[in-house]
Amino acid sequence: MTTHSDTVSFIWNVANLIRDSFKRGEYADVILPFTVLRRVDCVIRENQDEVRKQYLELRGKIDNLDPILRKTSGVAFYNTSKFNFDRLLDDHANIHSNFMAYYNAFSDEMREEVLDNFKFRDVIRDLDKNNLLYMVIERFSNIDLHPDKISNHDMGYVFEELIRKFNEQMNENPGEHFTPREIIRLMVDLMLVTEDEEIAKENIIKSIFDPCCGTGGMLTIAKDRILEKNESADIHLFGQELNQKTYAVTKSDMLMLNPDGVDASRIRQGSSLSGDAFPNERFHYMIANPPYGKDWNMDKKAVTTEHAEGDRGRFAPGLPRSSDGQMLFMLSMLSKMRPVSQGGSRVAIVMNGSPLFTGDANSGESEIRRYIFENDLLETLVAVPEQIFYNTGIATYIWVLSNRKADHRKGKVQLIDASGDDFWKPMRKSLGNKRREMDESHIAKVLETYHAYEDNTDVSKVYPNSYFGYRKVTVDRPLQLNVQTSAERMDRLENEKQFTKLDESEQLVYKNMLEALPSKLYKNREEFLGVLAAEAKSRDLKVAAPLKKAILNALGERDADGEVCKDNKGNPEADSNLRDTERVPLDVDIDDYMDIEVLPHVPDAWVNTSKSGCDKTTGDVGKVGYEINFNRYFYVYTPPRPLEEIEGEILQHQKEINDLMSKLFD
């Protein structure tokens, strides 16, 4: 039985044919569209002669032949020419003209939405110019890619492994990490974990959406999973994909899977962020693996405009930094949840660690997390094993979100650490960065942990939503200075902009005034300012506020024994150098926190209640922030080994080394 790895190896060997005429970065331009076309060719040949016969009989007599020819073909596309891969090989001399006749005879959707998105006409021209077209067709004609031979499941592996190889050839890691099939199955099972009763209903209709659908694996696996449970279910798939080539792969797959072509018509090309293809749709289930750490500057104008629309747009809660758009995809999905009155929605999205904690209180990322927690949308967060993805070995997390949590889960979040050794096994052969895999038993263990809903175990924690929130309060301490007109401090005036912008004669006047002041060390700033004012008045000089500040900057030094400086209202003035912040848990009173955690150590501290230290949403003291420090929650302290044990090992190693040295020189 041919494995998907064998298929990938066979197809990849086409590179040996074209490597003298195409650069490494151009291999994908040839191999990927020919792989799609060969699979299509294997499907259409079953009824191709009947389609052509009907086409020749009815053309010119019926305006719209498309539905008739689709029905005859048995799939959602057809080809009206007499050619297929085998027949093209019968006429070497006319391979280019015959191939173009074959190409142009495809139904519009297959030709325009699939083949043309590969820029295939240019590829064919270049192959023909280099006398390679016949050889490439011949090579592909030797592999059967019919869905009966290679399932949709395995073909997904083939496409994704090919794309991974193309990226390796170009030494690229575009942030688009194709999701291993076992992770998709885990995501689908978590998304559907509460749905057995619902999806068992006779002739139930459900919709599934993926805003960055890649080659379509998440959509098809989710659909298959539901149909396994209920064959009568009517599942509607929706997807959007930016990359033209992976979009074409998905489109071709959907056209082959569904004879009516409806699912294929709901796969759209373009950016989900700046060009939402389904603005008015609401979905039962949503699933995605958005690009990691990929900037969204190309979408920035449209996204910021939509953010400014507030609740009328998808991005009202906040905008993450432009270097990483993962959370924008999540917001887009949340905006497409069905109302609870209409059954609500469930979402599964896998992302790297950045969305858990990036961003300070009141930042865009924190405000997005705040929206999720304050609306009780996060149900479960699952850490999956590292080295599980093809193009990256980093830690990844599955977010399971719902607007209709079970009663016992409302107001709470379950964290599941499925990154440990009990949840994966090593692969016999690595695929890029993928060195580990999860089998069915590992997936089952995650689901068992979910259902057990236990708190404070090695792999499961349950916390209230407020646990992840905090108030970032600014803590000030009083400014204490001494002031002196010593020569050293007077020299510092040359570093003060408000002083140096005076002309030289003015500088000399003010220096003379300062030098006339007593040279004593003033521990009270107000006393010094009084002496300064009196001296200035006696000389008929005016010391403006900016100049006064420059003088104090130069002549003053912080002094813990100095008297506290006061503002014009008699309140202690804050020392910006001593300013600090404290993260106060949301469920803890700020004053109580200060009494316990701060004032015992710095009794003169106080909370800054100015507008700059208040939350931008509520106006209350302390900026509200949310973060998920996943590793901290599951941290287990490991005490250091006893020194005696370490010393014993060192002595043992020294003995072994000495024995080896003795044998060497004996």
C-alpha cells in the first residue's frame, strides 16, 4: 500500500527533471499545480467521453450547459476536450497545443479559480520552451492520485509536505505552519466535545468556518468527524485563504468532494482581515491556525478603520501590535458567533505563546484578552507538545472558546497541560521540525482530562476568570532634595537647555546672582527658593518657571535626609526616579494590598490617582490588564541535588579519568 510519504517522494523527484531550467524557488510553480491537475485528471476521466459527447450534441442548442455537464461528470467540474494525461502522451509533436486545448476545456470554476491561480499558463509556456512539458506530463501520468487511491486525508498530508519542502528549498519560514492532522483531530474533538446530543439530531444543519483555511484540512476533518457521528447531518463549509496557491488546492479539493459544488463556492480567496468574505454570516463552529508572528501591515488601513467603527466592526476590543496578527483572526471569529438564542457557537484556534501574555495593561493585546475574559468566552486552554508542527518547534496552545458554556464552567477557565511526556511519542522519522506525534490514545487522554474537570492536578487547573486579571497601579514616593551653589553643581548649568539657550550675557547675569547666594547645603527646597527669589528681586531679575526648573536640576541632588518637597497645594511632590508599579489582583482591594505588600517596606509611598494611572475604560484607579502565564501555573519546584551527591559524582569521574590516564601512559 502506497503511503503519503511514498507519494511525496515520487512527486518531488520531478524536481530532478526541471532543476536545470528552473530555480529552486520555482519548483513549487511546476510541481504543485501539476499535482492538483493530475488528481483532477484522474477524477474526470471516468465520465469524460460521455461529457464530451453530450457537449458536442448540445452546444449551441442550450444556453447554459454547465449543470447538465456537471451532472454527467458526476463531480462539480468537467472537461469537454478529448484529452487526458494518457492521451496527451500519444502526440509528442503537438504536446503544447493539445495541452492548452485540454486546459481551456475545463469548466470555468476549475480553470479560473483553481488552475489560473497557479499562474499555470506561464508555467506551461516555460516548460514547453525548455522541452520539458512532455516529460513532466509523462512523469505525473505514472501516479494515480484518484481519491479512491489516495484519500482526502492522505492527500492533505501530501500537499502540506510538498509545501514544507518548497519552503525549505527557499530557506523560508513564512509563519504559516500547516497543522498536523492529529492536532486538527484534537482541535475538532475539543470543539465538538459538548455537542454529541446536538449533532445527533436527524438532518441537523451545521456550519463550519476557517478564516485562514490553507489547504482545507481543518474544514474537511471537522465535517468528516460530524458525519461519523451522524450521516444525516448537512454540513456547510466556509473558508477564506490569502495565498492563491493554497486557495487553489482547497478549491480543487472541495470541487472533488462535493458533486453539487456548494462547499467549493463558499471557499473564497483574499485576506480575512481586510476583506471579510462573509461579513453577514454567523457560524455554529469555527476553527483556525492563523499565521504565527506575521505582521498585518498590508491590512493595517482596513483593520484600523474597522476598529474605529467600534461595535459595528470586528476589532472593537483592541488591536495587537502590527508585528503579529494572530489575535485579529481570533477577534474576527468571535464576531461571527451565533447569538446564544440561536444556539451559540464554539471555536477552536491554535496559536503560539504570544497571545497569552504579550502586551501591558490597557495595551491592544491585553484589551483583547480582557474582552474574552469579561465576556466569559474562554472555556479551555490546552498546551500541546513542542516539536509537533512541521515548520516550528515552539510551544503552541489550543484556545477553546464558547458563548454557551455549561453551567459548571461559567465564569471559569480550565487549563490543560498536554505538553508532557504522557501526551506524545517520538516519530520514527522527523518531518522538518516535527519530531513528535500524538496518537489516538494521547488525544483521548486530553479529552478525559477535559471531562474530569479537576483542579490542581499535574495536568489540569481551574481558575475563575478574575484570576487572570490585575490592576496595574502606579506607586509614588516623595521627592527629597538638597540644594547647594557649589562650583561643581554650578558647572551643571551648562547641561541645562533652558539655561544654555540664554545668550552669554544673560547667562553671566544669572550665574553672578547664584554665586552671590550662601553656599550652605539647603535641606529644604522651599527655603532655597525663598532665598533665590529675594536675591532675584534685589537685582530686579525675573526667574521664569522653566529657568527655575533648570536651576534646581543643576543645583539639586536627591537626599533621603532632605525635607519632602511640596507642590503649590502643600501636597508631597512625587519623585519620578522612585516611581514604581504594582500588579494588584482584581479581587484584592488596592488599599488592602498597599497595607500588606508595600507600606511595610516603604511607609511614605502612595497610589497615584491621577488620570494617567487610571483605566482607560472605567476611569478607576489602576489600569486593568489580563494575561495567562501558563507555565507559572504548572510550575513544580525541583529542589537542587544535595552537595554531597554532586561531590561524590565529581570524585567518581575524577577517579575514572585518572584510571584512563594511567592506562594510557602505562
